[in-house]
Amino acid sequence: MSRHALEIERWVLDLLIVLKQESEAMTQVETWLSQLRESVIQRNESCLDGLLKEIQARRGLMPELEARRQGIRLALTTVLDLPFEQVTLTKLESLLTGELQHQVSCMKTQLQSQTRMLRAQHQGAVMFLMDCARFNRLLLNSVFDKSHQSMTTYTHRGNPEHTRSSALVNMQF
């Protein structure tokens, strides 16, 4: 194997290590999103506090991995004599052969799958938290009658029921 090929192989192996760490970090984020939803549903404030502390403790990991990955891509641009934007897993996959090509292909597939799953979980968590906020706002408005509007609620059969909300707490002195 030539010196040039060995250098490419070394950088690609370094890149695979960083990508594996990023994959593990995405798995951790998926776990955090699940814990967040569970803790909100169960009203487990101690778990939410612990989750917040854990996230804050690992806050710098993703930017560090991103910097390492970009540094490796920059080194590969020099070795491969390609523009930075063209140094992608797809391009590396087409340039490599054998076991290294297979490893890059597997990592690319894994990252694409994880990214889709993480995007879906993130969207689900956002929607869940937005619904929680909306529901809490409706409850507060019905208790303190801040809206001064009629409210639409639904019966047990799903039929809309327009009612004028009357406050449980009168805020007038």
C-alpha cells in the first residue's frame, strides 16, 4: 500500500471513530427526549432536574465532535485534493475499496437512519410540549377567566360544546 493510501486510510479511520461518537451522542439525545416526555407526563420534577443537569454537563460534547469532524474533513481535502464541500461520506464511499468502503457505507446508513429517527422524536417532543403548554393555558384561563371569551370544549362523544367560561377564582377586589 502506498504512503498516500495509508494516509487516506488513517484519516478515514479517525473520521469513523468521530462519527461513531456522534452516533452515540445522538442515541443519548433520543434517550433524553424519551425521559423528558416520561418525566413531564409523570410530573417527576427531580427527574427533570437530573435530566437538565446531565444535559448541561454534556453540553460541550457535540461542538467538540463537530470541530474534530470538520478538522478531519479539512485534512482529507488536502490528501484527496478535493474542495471541502465534496468531502462527504458518499464521496469517500466511492473512492474507497474493500472493508473500509463497507465501514463507511454502514456508518452512512446508520447516521441517516438515526438522523431520521431523532428528527421524528424531536418533532414529537416539540408537539407534546406545545400541547402541554396550550392545555395549561386553557386551564389557567378557565380558572382565572382571563380570556373573557367563550371556550369550546368537547363532550365525551367528541361533540363540540361552546360555553361561556366562568371563573373559579374571582380576581376582583
